[in-house]
Amino acid sequence: MTEHQQPAVKTGAKQWWGLAVLVLPSTLLFMMLTILFLAAPSMAADLGPTSTQMLWILDIYGFVMAGFLVAMGVLGDRVGKRLLMVIGAILFGAFSIVAALTTDPGMMIA
């Protein structure tokens, strides 16, 4: 029996740019999560949260991102992935600024 071999498909610049566009948000997500865990001692000193509040501050970010993964995939199919990505980037930046300026552990969790 002989096997049929598929011809090798060359990857062009368009595919590499597409990969870069898909990898960038993931890289930012994991970078922000790493920064959050590295900043935990400073946040604990500045905000003075209880241990339960500190646990929520550190874990809620991952929970929210995991929860949004499927929901935003469905929404992206309906309204458009580019529009949703731009809106998400703007909201992410705005909420990051608010989180950086907060002085209350409860507001940081929210």
C-alpha cells in the first residue's frame, strides 16, 4: 500500500503576521498576570488587605479571563473579532489604570 503525501505548504508573511497578532494578546495576558503576582508584596503593604482579600485580588484576574474566553469567542463571532479586540484592549487599558490608582482592596477586587 502506498501513502499519498501532501505537498508542503509554504508559510508566507501573511500567516506569520496573523500568528503575531494572535500571540500578542496572550503574551500581554500572561505578562500582566506575572506582574500581578510580582507586585503582590507591594500591594499587600500599600493596600493592607486581609488574607482573603489578597487571595481574591490574585485569583480573580485569572477567573475573569477564563470566564470571558468562551463568552467573548461567541460574541466575536456575532459582532466581529476585530471590533471586539479593539473594544477589549481599550477596556483592559482603562481598567488597568483604575486598578493602578485604587487605594481600597475592595475596589481592587471589583
